[in-house]
Amino acid sequence: KQEVTQIPAALSVPEGENLVLNCSFTDSAIYNLQWFRQDPGKGLTSLLLIQSSQREQTSGRLNASLDKSSGRSTLYIAASQPGDSATYLCAVRTGNQFYFGTGTSLTVIP
Amino acid sequence: EAQVTQNPRYLITVTGKKLTVTCSQNMNHEYMSWYRQDPGLGLRQIYYSMNVEVTDKGDVPEGYKVSRKEKRNFPLILESPSPNQTSLYFCASSWASDGMEAFFGQGTRLTVV
């Protein structure tokens, strides 16, 4: 069964720093990997989707990479802002199911 | 606007009283699924549906039922809710093709007392 791990569980950084969030998965036979943002008590907002054949995707200050063979993905956030404070989740699609990590809670300090 | 709509957003109920959480999407997606989110456990898939009348179990299906009679709707049914089903529930939809992006509803916070 696919297992998805996110490290660290929590991260606190001063505003303006660049940071990296990590996601690892045990079964490399994935169709895609998706990064989400979740604000407290809210739903999931899709940030980036990486197809299994792709190596990275970029959107604004966000860049996500995928190394399927090693079972790893990173989400890079450039020039962090207080508004980036949220929980970041990664999810992989394996077969017909989605598997989620437990998330990284990010706090950006003004 | 493309969206996945869940209702209700908040629900408090008593043990054993049947309830239904509705989910509707307006994107004509074939694939729909339900998740529960619990502290320390992340999101876990309850059931999914590849298309109308096609449903299958996820990782935590016990105590839940689903149906897919129409493409846009995928209700989650708790026939006899128990306190261990207190959780935050999410519905999601996507195209069935392998690499497609998933869209999530805003969540339903269920408390069973």
C-alpha cells in the first residue's frame, strides 16, 4: 500500500526566506502528484500538479519537483510571506486511489 | 465557476441517527471520492467512484455507504453513525484519466455524540 510522508511536520520561518517542503512516497508507480494548501478549517486548494512524466512545475513563487524513481517531491516557496502560512499537503494518485501525506504546517513570521 | 459543493458544512448528530452528506460537482467529472481527515492521520480515502453506478472501497470504508446514480452527485451515507466517525469530511472530483487534477469541496465537519 502506498505511504506518503511529509517532513517536517511543522516549520516556522521569518518573512522573506526561501523554503523547501518535502514529500516522499513508497510506491513509485504513481500517475501524478499534487500539492495542496489548507487553511485552518477550510478546504484544500490545489497549488501544483505534476504528471508522472514531468520533473517539475512552477506557479509564481512556487516550484514543485518530482523524482519518481526515488519516491520524492519537493515544494519550493520563494520569498515567503505571512500569507503563505497554512498547512501544505502532498497527494499521489496510485491506480484509482489518492494517498495523502499528513502535511507540513508552515508559519511565516512577519 | 467550477466547483465541488458539499452540504452541510457543519453537522452535529447523535449516535445511530442516519445521515447523508451531499456532494455535487459541475465539471462533468467521471471520478468522485470521499475522504476523512483526522489529526495525525491525514486524509484517508473512504470510497471512490469511477463513473455512474461504479463505486469502490478506499482505505477506510467501514460504516459508510455511497451511491452514484447521477454523474454530478456522490452522497456519503452514514447508516448508524458512531462517535469514532467524528471527523472532517471532504469530497473531491476529477477526470478519470490518470494524470488529472483533483478538485475538493470545502469540507463537512461532523460531530457524533
